[in-house]
Amino acid sequence: MSHNLDIVPASEWGFFTLPRPMCIAGPCSAETEEQLYATAKGLSEFGIHVFRAGIWKPRTHPGSFEGVGAPGLKWMRRIKQELGMHICTEVASEKHVLECIKYGVDMVWVGARTSANPFLMQEIADALEGTDMPVLVKNPVNPDLDLWIGALERLNRAGLRKLGVIHRGFSTSASIPYRNDPGWRIAIEMRTRYPQMPFFADPSHMAGDRKYLLELSQRAMDLGLDGLMVESHCCPQEAWSDAKQQLTPPDLQNLLESLAIRENTSENEAYREGIDALRARIDVIDENLLKLLKDRNAVSQAIGRYKKEHNVAILQAVRWEQLLADMIARGAALGLSERAITAIMTAIHDESVRVQNEVLEG
Ligand code: PEP
Ligand code: MN
């Protein structure tokens, strides 16, 4: 089932001025005013305009650093005022949302442990109702596309239209080099269902280690995703959370510069003309295929009537097997794969049986 979402494109949020990838960067956690400011300054110096930092941290073990809370929002506000950056943080409750509104946070995101929880999602949506806060929703920790979409629907129903998603991979018990299973298939499915939705990847949490950041970021770009959320810290080895996966601002600049960004189709005139011409040819061929299928259906009906008159069963298994083998052989001579011919002819034959059945029962 497909659910409609009413989304405002990211180009209208007024945040992202750089071409693809749109980049959100900043430390896993706000730790001290100095750490936060130094990181933000380093990022703004090479053109990052959207700054992230965790103020409340969902940690696996109690007793780990759980975030500085509201004082961190004051430090964030200073970054907004002095460096002109847009600031964003993670919210997981009504209280977090109210604090963010109070301190002028420009955008919030919902973490993977929260998007997996419909009660919390509803609480957050209710708290945001009446604002036009942009909200990015991370995929739930488990690979459940509907749960992810449900989280977006709750926000949308509360009147929020500046919505986007962040793909950060899925928890896994498999032994893989990354911290999370990238599960790109689900990202592609989400992208296909909602092509207008601003789509970020979070290579930091997916990787768990800075050495994999480039390959995962490149993959996200190759899949045509719009942006990246990357953790960056002025002094990663001293970070209070996620130390292994954070990059210094200059290292992040290097990473972004070494990404190969394939042309976004709409921007290149010559490409557009070429692809439009090719697509027009495909469209004509598809139209002809439809006409042929219609003619074929008419013949199937005639066969149905004829079999009915002569009291013959519809499915003639031997004939069908011969026909398929024959088509596979002829297809091979034309360079068409057995797999494709089998799938296409099976679908066509099923339809023919259906049409003949209709005649028989009619
Ligand atoms: C984060 O972005 O700091 C975070 C906690 O990420 P996730 O919700 O993806 O684990
Ligand atoms: Mn983190």
C-alpha cells in the first residue's frame, strides 16, 4: 500500500545552498562550548551551513555520556547568531521539542531508536504541530520500511511538510566490517516511493569507523541520494561519544572534495536532449507492445470460443512447454536471455489462460 505524503522540497527550506551533496555536519554530541564552537567554525570556514550536535544522547548503556541538555542549546544558539549557521539536533520527546523551539533550533531530527516507536513519534508530532519546523526522520533500527513511513505520516498529519529522511543502516548481529548493515535496498525502495523527499545518508553511524566513510558516502551519491549527515569533531580522538567515526573539519572537507558526483540529470541540457530522444523511442516501442498484446488477447478469446465449441480444456500443458522452449531458442538467437523470455512469456501465457477462462465461464 502506498501512502501519500505532502512534502515541501528541500530547495524551499532555505538551508542548503551548496550543490549536491547537501551536507549537515557537526559532532555526535555537544560537549563543551569550546568544542562546539571550534568545530562549527572549522566547518563554516569551508562552506558548511547546517550544523548538527546531539544535546540529548540515546546511549546503549546507562552511565555513558547522555548529553549536556539545555545548556548545549545556548551554545548552539551562539553558533547560529555568530556564524550564521542553521542549527539542528535530535529530539526524542515533547520536552526536547519544546526546548528546541525555545532556543531557536532551525531543524530537528528523530533518531533511529525513536522512529521505531510509534508512541514517541506521535508525541513528537503533537508537540511540533502548528510549527513549520523541518524534520528529518532516521530509519528505524530494524529494517521496517512501513514503520519508517508511518513515522513520516504522523508528522505529516500534524501539518509538518518540510520532511526528509536519513538512512543510517540497520542494527545487525551479522559480522560485517561496518557498525550497521547498510541495507541500501530499503533506501532505494523509500527513494522510489517518495522521489520528491529530501534524502540524506548518515555514513558515520553506518560505518562506525572513519576509515569507511568515503566508500559509504560515495555509494550514497552513486545511488542519487541528495545529501549527507556526517559527524565532525574538532578533536575526534577526545570525543565523549562515537570517537572512532568522527572526522576533523579539514578531513571532512577532503572527503567531500574527493567524492565523484555524477551529474544530476536535470542540470545538463545535452544529456536531457539525448535521454529524451531515447525515451521517446522506448515509449513508441512500448506502445507497439501494448497493441500487440491487445491483438494477442483477441486471438486468445477466439481460441477460447473455439475450445468451448469443441469441448477442449484450456490449458494444453504440452503445447505451452513447446511454445516456451521455442521462444527461448528464438530469443537466444536474438540475444535475449532465457530468464527474461521465461518471465515475459509466462506472464503473457497466464493472461491468455485468464482470457480464455473468461470466455468459457461467460
Ligand atoms: C546521532 O545521529 O547522533 C545518533 C544517535 O544516530 P542514530 O539515531 O542513527 O543512532
Ligand atoms: Mn553519534
